[in-house]
Amino acid sequence: MTILTTGQTVPDFSAESTDGSLFSLAAQRGSVLVLFFYPRDNTPGCTRENQDFRDLKPEFDALGVQLYGISRDSLKSHARFCEKQALNFPLLSDESESVCTLFDVMREKNMYGKKVRGIERSTFLIGSEGELAAVWRKVNVEGHAAEVLEACRKLCSQ
């Protein structure tokens, strides 16, 4: 498997979206995208991360940047999570892990002494021509959405 690197064109992929459409990366050409992978709906860190992006969405919108959260949760779980947290951007469902695999975010983790396979919290900034502009791996939730917003400001001012 090839690991995506900054500057590389991200291969097209599709995923079901809570907005009722089938998301396709190719259909987003011309827009800057933030795609953030998180482990699971309704867990403390993931809830906080989604809330932070939600709260900064007007600033992303002002730049013309599209926000998408993605996890392995079902669309049904995502819909409940969106409603409960008043999320103002779509969540993508990757139950098959195909998108997670493309972005190399699946990792073995240690949860309460047990080894489990799950998503490593990661964010990808994709430029308007489909190029990977920035990558954040092993994300610490605190201040992350603001850091991504700043990178978007720099990218959009070029």
C-alpha cells in the first residue's frame, strides 16, 4: 500500500454521507476540503473534536472550505450524533474501512489492556485540485480545529 504524501493527488473515493448523498472526492474538485478521521461517535474526544469543528465552521465557510468528518460508524449512528451535537457539516460512513485504508489511519491500539484495531485520529487538508496539502496524525483534540483553520487560511491565501 502506498502512503499518501503531501503534494500527491489523492485518489478518488466515495462514501455515504449524512446529507443523503454519496460523497465523491472527484465531485469536490474546485473546493478545498478538510477530512478528519475520528475513532467513534459519542465518545468524549470525538465529541469534542466534532464540536470544535462545528463551532469554527462559519470561519471555514468564509474561506470556502468544506468540512467532512469520517469514521467507521453507520449512517444511522452518524445521524443521531449529528442531531445530538447539532453538527453543521456532513459525516461520512466508512464501515468497510476502504477510505480508512486509503488514508492509512487504521492502527492497533491498546484499550484497557486489550489490543484493538481502530482509527488513529488524523486530519487531511485537500487542495482544490485534489492534492494533499497538509496531514495531521496522532491528533490531540485540544486546539486542533483552530490549527487546521489556520492552515486553511494559509492555503486559501496562496
